Amino acid sequence: MTTRHPDRSFACVEWGDAHGRSEQQKDTDIKHEVEQIQTYGWVIRSDAIGVTIASEWLPDDKTWRDTTFVPRAMIIDEIPLRLTRSRKQKEKAQ
């Protein structure tokens, strides 16, 4: 079977997310900061509004699954990644 990857860039999108907890906590234990998230996938769209990224590609019908939209103001970084096949290990000469 030949793997047919979509013609899109693959990336790690780092972003700051809001969070909440339902359990009881002392005020000194409550996290008062953005929760940093990393989402990996194909970049469907990246513009001034935000980034849409998908982690699943269905090549037979050319559709996407497991998509995430992050508003631009929440983006920390977009890190392009390359998809490559792993190389075969060379045997060591003795």
C-alpha cells in the first residue's frame, strides 16, 4: 500500500489554553496561568484569524478528521515539521 500524504504542511502548533478544575483546591494550589498545549497535524489554514490543524487524513475520500481551531491570539508558535521515512541502519564494519 502506498501512503498518499496530503499536499499540506505538517506542524506542531503551540498555544495557550484556558483551563478549569472541578475538584476542591486551596487558593495557593489553584493554577493561575495559561496551560501550554502542543497540537500536531496538517495545517489546513493559518491566517490572521487563527490556525486550523487536522491530525487525521483519509486519502480515499480526501477528507480530514480530528480538527482543532486555535484563535491567533492564543498561538505561541507554529513549528513546521518534515514527514520522512526512517532510514535503514547501516551495518557496522567489523
